[in-house]
Amino acid sequence: MKYYVLQTRTGDEHRVKEAIENGVRDSLLEAHLGQIIIPIQRAFHIRQGRRVERERKVFNNYIIIEAELSNELRNYITGISGVIKFLGPSGNPIPLTAEEIDRIKGVAQRDHSDAKTYNFLPGDKIKITTGPFTDFEGIVDKINQEASRLTVKVTVFGRVTSVEVNIEQVEII
């Protein structure tokens, strides 16, 4: 089975996932359908002196479907209300590469870890929530898990600057 990206209407990701799962249950199409993934990240930020957890969809309007995509399954899925199309040229679905799937699954799996552990990856987009750089957005450059510090590249007055912040001072965008 291969993984494909399905575009949905805004906010319909969970409803489409349930419709697909319920529609193929106990049918011949069920054997051709694998996982349906809606990548979600948990972000921690400080609000009024307390650490607050928030979930965000990594890819708004998109879900990842593992399937052996026959014409019958593809037509059934695209016929569901809320589904726009499979990603690919001229509506022909193109499977994701193994590297793309590993990256997506890595995002989903790290969110199931212990709540006190902060998992960031170089390249993650973050927003600084407290301190002198509050409301600045940047990209994680380096990670020091032992010291709970991140080196983040932010743009200050039009120049990219490296800033070191505490892990609890940021949230993933």
C-alpha cells in the first residue's frame, strides 16, 4: 500500500476520515484501505504564567490515506461530501515518498511522548511566546535538550539573527 494526500474542505478533516472508515467497513474496499492520518502537533506555551497545551493540525485541509488505490476506491472517496481531490496533476493521485511519510509519522509519533518532554526538530517553525523576543516567529536551528534551550533564527530589522531561548518560551506553529 502507498500513501496519498487527500484535500478536504476547511475543518472537515475528521468528518471525512470517519466517513471513509464507516463507508468501507464490511465491504470489499476495506481490504484496500490502510491508515488514515490527520497529522497533529501539540504545542506548549505560557499563558498568564501557566503552561498551556494546544493541538494544531500540521496540514490544514489535508489528510494522508494509506491505500491500494483502485478506481472504485478513488471514486468512492472523491464522492464523499467535503472531499475536494487527491493531490497530483490533473487529479491523478501521486503517492508520497518514504522520506515524506517518515517525516509526517515522526511529527505524529513525537506528540504521543511524555508531556514533560519537548521534542523539536531543526527546521520546525516556532513562535516565541515570552521574553524580549515575544511574538517573533522563527525556525529552529539547533537544539540543546540537556539545557532545554533552542537556537532559533528570527528576522530582526530585516536581518536574520540567531537567538537562544528556553524551550518553554516557544510554541510550534
